[in-house]
Amino acid sequence: MPSGPDARVSALDDLLDDAGLDAVLATKDASIAYLSGFWGVQMERFFGVVKRRGDGGALIAPSLDREGVAAAPTGLEPVLYESGRSDGLPELFKSLNGSKRIGIEEDHLNFARSRALLDAGYELVPATDLVMYLRESKDAEEVEAVRRACSAIEEAMEELFSQLRPGSIEQEANAAVEYALRRRGATHAHPAILFGPNAAQPHASGGTTVLRAGDVVVADVSAQFDGYWGDLTRCATAGEPGDWARAAWSVVREAYGAAVAACRPGATCREVDAAQRAIVGASPGLGAVLHGAGHAIGTEIHEPPYLVPASDKVLREGMIFTIEPGIYHPDHGGIRLEDDVLVCAGGPVLLSSLPLELRVLG
């Protein structure tokens, strides 16, 4: 688990020989930040980190980002280009400095830029897994960054639950939580506060739905602080919970505990998912299982690997996953519990401390 951008660049260099690559080109915002400490806003402009095998590398960005590049904690050579006069590719070709076999983040580099590299004589090799191998296992600084993000989210969620009452409106609750996160320093915030039957759709948007007595509330709140994300989900009911809410919460709570316990080095992603799925799936009368046990989290809110039945990826020490089993019924809504969990040799470690209880809103 290399610590700091330069150590990560060095660790990437160590992987290039075995991969048979002359260089790696990282183009994802999160990968660029991981390797350089610089966060840019790409839009139509080209950004990239080049790491040549045993021969240095470069951080390439448009000149309008010169101050951010200059402040980045990296030993990479800063290469700036004037957008409008250059598309950044001539500067990229110069930075590759004779390298020919180039590893790329194939799930990100667009077709036009890939074609330009091919037309210039470069051989492109998929290398997303190579970069992600480093990003998957977090160092101590990254773990603390996720922990701090979780702490701020906890505070915002406590504010939410203290204010929600029958008559509250979804979009207003979401706006209040986003404001609570932003004023704590969040650079990005994605609250998903859903009421009643609307909560049966895990990715629904908060709208004009009004909280009614007896409704379930699912509060899924994610936010990025200092480049790292936290992602937590808790549930509540407007007044005393009904039979469905009590039963569904009990099942999801048991599934959550089983999945957390399964987050150990050497386990596979599908085994962690199976631990929760066996419990939630055993109660079909309560609702449907609509997603896996969770996903990795770090500089991106959703990172591989994913805790799904199709993945035989093996968990390694230092990985951080959301654990978020849920059950969903179109008439009643949803119940989901989510925490961010660090995979450690001695067992899973929760990075948040928010109580799991089913809140009862007065």
C-alpha cells in the first residue's frame, strides 16, 4: 500500500516490466488524482498522467489549470498546453518520449483519442486493472480520509433525522442534507432521501413526495471530502414502524452483519455477496433483492471490485467496501443498511460509528 502520489507512481513503475509495457497513460480524474494529487475538471479538454518505465513521467493538463498543477504534491513533470491552440495530444506524444507499447484505462479513454494514438504508431494495451490493482488497497492516509468523510456524513444524517417529520418533502430533505455536507467542506454530495413506496427504487430521485405517518425513510448519503468518498445508509419510520418495516429491518440487519463478517482477506467478492443474499433472499414475501452486497470506494464513489455474484475477485488487506444489503417492496418501500468497511488481517473494521437502529421520527 504505497503512501503519497510519488510512492504510487513508483509502485506503478514496478508493475510495468511484468506487464510488458513501455508506459501507462492514466486519464480518469480519480486515477490522475491518485497518482499526482491533482484534481481537474476535464469536460472536453485532455488531462493525463504518463508514467514511462524507469524513466520518469508527466502530468499533462491545459494551461488554465496551471495553478492547480503547480500546487500538486507530485514529482511528475508538469506539461501544460494552451487549449484552443492544442488538443493536448502533441504534448502527450512528446511526454511518451519514444514509448510504443502503452497501457491505457480502456474503460475511459475515448475513441477519438485512442484512434489518434493508434494513428501515431502507438500500440494500446488495456491497463485499467493494472492501475486499479494499486488503487484497490488503501494506505493509512486514504483510510483516514474515508473515515473523515464518514464522520461528516454522520453529522449531516443526525441533523436530517432530528428535523424529519410527517409533512416533510423529499426534495427539501435532500437539499438540506446537501447543504449540511457542503458547509462541512464536501466537494461533491449525493444524498438520496426517499419516503414510503418511492424508497422501493434504490436509485430514485427525491421529488415532491410528502412524508406520511407510517412511511419508511431510506437515507442514503454519499459525499467526497479531500478527494475521498464516504457512503452511509440508515432507515427510519414516521411514527412507530409497522409489521413490514420491523420484519424487513430485522432481515436486512442480519444480512448486514453476515456480509460485514465475510469481509476478510482471501474471501471472494461473490462469497461476501452470498453471505447477505442467502439471508435477504430467504424472505421473498418481504420484497426483492435488487443489488449486490456493495462496492469498493475511495477516490471514486463506485470503484471495482464489486460485491456481486459474478465476481471471483479476491479481497486484499486495505480494500474498503460499502456493505449495503437491502430489500424492496413496491407497496411499502425499502430497507437498506450501509457502512464503509476496511478489510484487515485481523478482521473487518467499520469506518463509521452511526447507530444502526431503525429510527422512529416523532
